[in-house]
Amino acid sequence: MAAESTVMARLTGPVSEAGRCLLFLLRMLSGIRPRAGQVLSVLQQTYLIGARSLVIIMICGFFVGMVLSLQAINALEQFGASDQVSLLVGKSLFRELGPVLTALLFAGRAGTSITAEIGLMKATNQLEAMELMAIDPVQRVALPRFLAGVISVPLLTAMFSALAILGSVVFAIGVMGLDAGIFWSKLQNGVYFQKDFVGGVWKSLVFGGIVSLVAVYFGYSAKPTGAGVGTATTNTVVLSSVLILVFDFIMTSFLF
Amino acid sequence: MNIGHASARSNGESIIRIRDLVFRRGRRTILDGINIDIHRGSIVAFMGPSGVGKTTILRLISGQLRPDSGTVEVNGHRVSAMSDRDLQRFRRNIGVLLQDGALFTDLTVFENIATPVREHTDLPEPLVRRLVMSKLAAVGLGGTEERMPHELSGGMARRVAFARAVVLDPDIMLYDEPMTGLDPIAVSTIRTLMRETNDTLGQTSIVVSHNVTQVRQFADYCYIIASARIAGEGPPETLAASSEPSVDQFMNGRVEGPIPFHYQPPGAPWGLLD
Amino acid sequence: MRANYKVELASGIFLLLGIAALVWLATRATDYGQDIGEDTYTISARFSNVGDLRDRAPVKIGGVTVGLVESISLDPVSFEAVVAMSVDSRFDEIPSDTGASVLTSGVLGDRYIGLEPGGAPDMLQDGDELFITQSALVLEQVIGKYLFNAGKSEEEK
């Protein structure tokens, strides 16, 4: 009897947690209003969350572009097909690497900082103070950060991909001496706007939503202690990463 | 401070009335049949060992928690029966100073104090500014309005939190360990502010504290909570002289007494030789 | 809020940069403008062999993509492969006697359908079938034919 109940608890635990998370999302969304205060708050968070992730995203994007070109040329050379490199890089970037890598990097850099910030506010009673002033902390603290994340991730993905292509240009054309004209024409003709580019944008929107929701939820539900906040930030990265990859598969199978 | 002083200040009318309050968390009964009367104009202290439920009672009064049974009445209204909208209006009239101040770390001192004003009133910006600056001056911190909370010392931060709590001139004040962690000068400052504001604005204040020495200096009346019940109540001097074992143990800081030294896990008593 | 103006400016710049990157990628790194839209009409063609032609393979005229392969099915009576294609409605002036061939993109590339425009005065409509078709060249058959011919010429010597 005892063994049964722990198994049930193990199963129902995460399920009810997921349910709470969904309710949290609905509670946040119900507070969206085009008020100057809220817009300003979202803008401020966009800066703190998005703009401050920019540098790491751009650096990583550039190097991913370069290494991808390196690997691609290595492989394609054997078939005498080196000039297909831009096509390979472009397609894999738009469809997979851009959205997924950007989202993972975002989860690590911005997701953890969101969770830590909210968790700390909870541990120092700031959220409680807001409630007592009849301010809903979910809408004052969590919502702007959530929206900022959803806005930032697609933009960051675009910048990641742009810099990756730049990296590819530098490596393939600059270092390996491929013809620039062929590079761009293969890229422009082979990468499909509807399928590859738009599909990638959808992915980055979904990923942005996932990472932002997980980050604000775990911050809000963290245990109000130092250890609690630490656990919450770890959970944010772990769960975000897993969900990103799971949803990547789901979306890829019906987008492509 | 003695009974005479208290009743001279208050008109004897009890504006916070708690009857047969029971509150449980999981299997633990935190409060088991609590009865409290708080008279208008007085400063009442809730004392007791750590973790006994003093802060829980504050949360029950402010409506953050609902009791399992019993009633909490403020000015004749049942707090547990209030709708969200009523609670909002109710809280406009309560000032709360939480443990460690709980200032919003991402806002300036000015913005912190201005938050309740902007949230609950429609005052134009110049009036908001005037109100905030006057409260800031009243706690002796004029000129710090653009500082961030982390730039302030403990005592200053506590005073800003105090200013934020009283900015709308509430009738009722709830203080959760307001003097914990402060140096002696800051302690006196907060105590003075508490007393003066209470008397000037005709407030009723409830202070949660476990510092007996400090409580004796400002409280009109005390409730000692131990083992989920009221172990004793009365003006501080009366309690200090009490011969009731729990009260005596607490007021005089004794290790031996009814409040146990050994941790008792819920369920069977624990023994070293089990 | 502290440093209000600076923050607004910085986040505005971030947003602009992001949108600029999106636009640049969309226009310079994809086939934007040449892609197949929502508005299409369907035509079909029969082949004896389509090789490894797949769904969603491109349909091209003169190397420019004008449509996609919608479906490939087998006619159970004639055992021909029936290929249905959706063509972007922008290209509504394709002559009705146009020929369709299953071609290979480069040496190692994917199969696609290449259309050779004819000269007939009427244009293809939704549901029309192309009657001039050229099936896929399957490498093994070509090699086999070559070896067979080579063998024959040896014999004749």
C-alpha cells in the first residue's frame, strides 16, 4: 500500500506541477493590458534580458557558423561539392541550429538570471510586500519578464543566424577561397523562405515561450531560501533544455 | 506603560477581534483556539518562541491566509469572508512593515515609497512627490530619494520601509520583527517612530517580536503564544512578574520549563535508546 | 525608474537590431520572392519511372522553381506513376503542350520535375494533365544499357 502511494505520488507530482504551471501562464496572460506602465516595464526587461544576452549570442553564432562551414567543406570536398557549403549551412542554421542553440544559450544566460531574480525577491519578502499593497506580483514581476523573453528569443535567433552566416562567409570565402558569387546564389536559391525561414521563426517563438515560462514559474515557486533559489535556477536550465529539444522534434516533424 | 496608560489612550473599543481561531498546516496544528482583543490606539505585541505562529496570525489578520475555523474581525468586518475586491480596499488601510523591510530592490527609495500611493490613489505626480518627500523627511532621510536600497545601511533601509508602510496614513499597522538585526541606535529610532506615528495618527499597531527587553519599552499590552495557544497576556510588567510557567520561562529567557529543549517529532516521542 | 531614457533607448536599439537581422536574413539568405505561395493550381503527369522523386520536390521551368510535387501514386491498371503537382498561380501562362521530365539536380542531387514549355495557344488549367513526359534516368539501367551495347559492338567486331 505504501509502495503504491509513492509511485502514484511520483507520477501525479510532476503532472500537477505542470498543471500549476499552465494555470500560472493563464494568470499572467489575463493581465496583459496596453498600459504605459506595463509597456515600459516590458521594454525595460527586454533590455535587461535580451540586450544583455546579445554579446554571448553573437559570439557563439559567429563561431558556430565558422565550425559548421569547416565541417561542411570537409565532408563535401570528398564529393567535389564544396560550393554547396552555403546551402548546407543555411538550411541547418535556419531549421535547427539557430532556434535550438539560441534557445539553449538563452536558457542558460537569461533564464537562470530571471529565476534567480524572482526567487530572491520571494526570499526577501518583496513579493509578499506587493501582495499586501494589493499589487499582483504575478503581473508586476513575472509577466513583463515573460513577454520580454518571448520577444527577445526570435530576435536573438535572427542575430545568431546572421552572425553564423557571417562566420560562414569569413571561413568559406575568406579562408577557403570559395567564390562569393556561388556562395550567395546557392544560399539564396536553396534556402526556402516559407519552409526554412518561417519554420525557424515559429520554432524560436515557441522556444522563447517555453524558456520564459519555465524561468518565471520556477522563480515564483522557489523555496524562499538560498538553497531553494539555487535549486530553482538549476531546474530552470535543465527543464528548459529538455523541453526545447522535445518540442524541437515535435515541431520539426510537422513543419518539415 | 501600564494598564492605566493604555486605557487612557484607547477608548476600550476592540477593533481587532479574534475568536476561537484554529489554523493547521498539513498535520501540524499551528494555532489551536486563539482569542485576541486589540483596542484602538494601543500597541500590542505578539511574543513567543521562533516558529510558533506569530507571523501566521499577522497573515490571518491581513487576509493572506484563511483560518480553518474561528473568526478574525477587523472593525466589525470578517476578514476571511472578504472578496478580493474588498480585501484590496481593506489593505489600503493597513500598513505593513515586513521582516527586514522587504524594499523593492530594483526601485529607488522614492519609487519604493511612492508605490502604495500610485497603486491606491489617483493623485497627480506633484502631489505624490510632495507626499513621499514629506514621509521621507519625517523618518529623517530627506535627500536619499534617488538612492537604491542596496546602497543604504540596515537602519536606513528599515526607516524607508517604515515610510512606505505609513505613507497612506493607515489606521492599522502590522510590524513583523521591525527591530531585528538593527544596531541599538537604529532600534531606538524605529521604536520612537512607531510610538509617535501610532499616537499622532491614532493608529492601532500590532508588533511581532521576540525581544522581551525591547517589547517592554514600547508595548501597551502583550500576548505570549506558545504551543499553539495563548500562554499569557497582559501589560509587559504584569507578565514579567507572572508565575505561570510558560510565561515565566519566556519572559526571563530560561532553558528549563514547559517549552521543551528537545525537538519532538510529530507522533511518538523520540528517545535516545530507541 | 532609474535611467529611464537610457534603458528605453537601449532596448529600442536592441529591438531594431533584431528586426534588421530578421529582415536581412529573410531577404538575403533565402529564396524570398521566388517561393511558392498559397495560391496554386494542380496539374498532373504520368511516368513509367519516377526514380527517387519525393513529395514536395520542386517543379522548375528553366531552373526556376514554379511549384511543388503534391503527391506520387501508382495507377493500378496501367502501372504508371501519377504525379500531382501544385503550381503557383503567378505562373498561369504555361502552354498546354508543355513536357515534363524527371531530372536530377547536379550529379548527386535530388530528383525534381523539369517542365519544357511547348507552343500551344491554350494555357494549362487546374486539373489538366501533361501528356509529353520523360521518365527518370535510373543509373543502373543506363550502365546496363552501356555495357550491353559495348558487349554487342565487341561481338560485331
